[in-house]
Amino acid sequence: METRPPLPPFTFETATQKARMAEDAWNHRDPVKVSLAYTPDSTWRNRAEFFTGRDKIVEFLERKWARELEYRLIKELWAFHDNRIAVRFQYEYHDDNGQWYRAHGNEQWEFSPEGLMRRREASINDVLISESERKFTWPLGPRPEDFPGLTELGL
């Protein structure tokens, strides 16, 4: 089986690294590449959607990024233990009418011994914002290393 370091059991450093790797991957917005960080039978709950498998992950992400335009995400480690990590996150996007949103959420992750995510549960709430309220203003793609995280932004 393929591996995706860092591997569990996690330390503060490796859990933080895993969260940043996930953030960077999602900010690239490539559904197939993102899906490879998950086990082939990974189970997901995203808001009120439940599904299993990489093909379903790809379908979900394609739909998501087709409607969440100019998507930019920041994840922050919340807690970790053995093969589990919890993160809080926020992302900004606009719809096809130009309305901006900031989504606030948390995820619980469980990893296989090979470092692939086998379970993801996400709870997310969207808040309308004006374009002038945006805080995630880096160019599309991964957040630059010197761009502040959620805590530094006061979020």
C-alpha cells in the first residue's frame, strides 16, 4: 500500500505538518490529487453529505470548486492523538453572482498506519461577507509561508 508521510502516531510537529499539507493540497484545487491523500475506501461526512471512496471524493470536489469560486483556505491544528487529528478552518469564496462568503468549520480526521486519511468528518457554516471584508487575499494557490494563519488574523 502507498504511504503518505508523516505517519501516525502524530506529534505536535507532524500533526501541524499534516494539517498544512492538507491546506496546501486543497488550495491547489485539483480533485484527483487531493483524493490520493485518502484511502481508496475513505468515508466522508461533509455537512449533510455522506459518501465513501476516492471516486466520490473527486466528484464532490469537482462540484464544490465549480460553485465556490476563488476558493482560499486556512487550516489550523486544534488537537491530535495517536492516529487522529482535529483542525479548525476557514475559507473564503464567491458564488457565480459575485457574493462573497467566509465558511467556518472543523474537521476530525482518522488516518491509516500508512498516513492516508480513512475518515473525514466536517461541520461547516457559511457567513455572507462583502468583498471589502475578505482577509484571505493571497494569489490563488497555496497560502504563502509568510501569510498569517487564523489565530494571527484574529479569526
